[in-house]
Amino acid sequence: MEHDDEVRVDEVRVVSASREIGADAEVIWELLVEPAEHSKVDGNDNVAAAEPGQRVVAVGDVFVTSLTNGSIRHNHVVELDDGRLLAWCPSEPDREPPGHRWRWELEPLGPRRTLVTHTYDWTELSDETRLERARATTAERLDASIDRLAAIAERSPG
């Protein structure tokens, strides 16, 4: 008998969404590397806030966010290619990340044109209490994040 909390063998554990945004990659990048902007972009309505001044500059950086449920997350930057790629693994404070990753990829297409891909990867998620929420993070929710990012970036000068 299968329990809801068990990992299903045929389950898709990497979800992505992409779309072109009418803004330069540099404008979009600045929104992504400034955690204080993340609550405005989060299509899951999970991030409540982040203190200003935590700009991400390198792999190994850790930025702190508060969630809408009152929890605090330490977000460990695990991939960074300046202007192109940013990924982090969230964790509870002073704990190892349980194995899920948020990733943003930017591909400049021309002036004020950037292909943006947002990915949620939970292939290594080890915390069974997080499985239900991981399954609820759908391509539609990632699309919502990209839509919010686009609404901000497309209004920005540049």
C-alpha cells in the first residue's frame, strides 16, 4: 500500500517554466540577485520578506528570507554565472538544505528581450514533511513567478 508521503517512482521532480520578457537581462538579473525583491516575484506566495543589503555575488553566499508562515529560511547559493544563472537551496537556519533547488536562467535575445527559465528541482529532497508542498509547486506557479518578474522588469528603465 502506497502512502501519500512516499516518493512515487514515476513522479516528475523537476518542474520548469519559460517565457520571453521584454526587458534587458541586466535589469532582470538585478531583481534576482537582490533577495529583498523576491517577495514581489514569488508565484507561490511563500516568501514574505528579506532584509535589504543581501545582494548575491558568489556561490557560497547565504541570504535570509522570512516566509508567509513565519518561518525563516537560509538560502544557500549553489550556482551563479553572472547575469545568466542563479540557483539556491533553502534550509532551516543552521541546518543542511534538505535537497530542493530554485533556479533562474537568463538568455539575452536582443535589446529588451530575454528568455527567462525558472526551475524547481526536488529530485534530492529528503524531508518527507516537505513532499506535499514540493508536489504543489507546479509549472503554473513558476509561470506566475515569471509573470510577476516580467511586470516589474518591463516597467524598469533600460
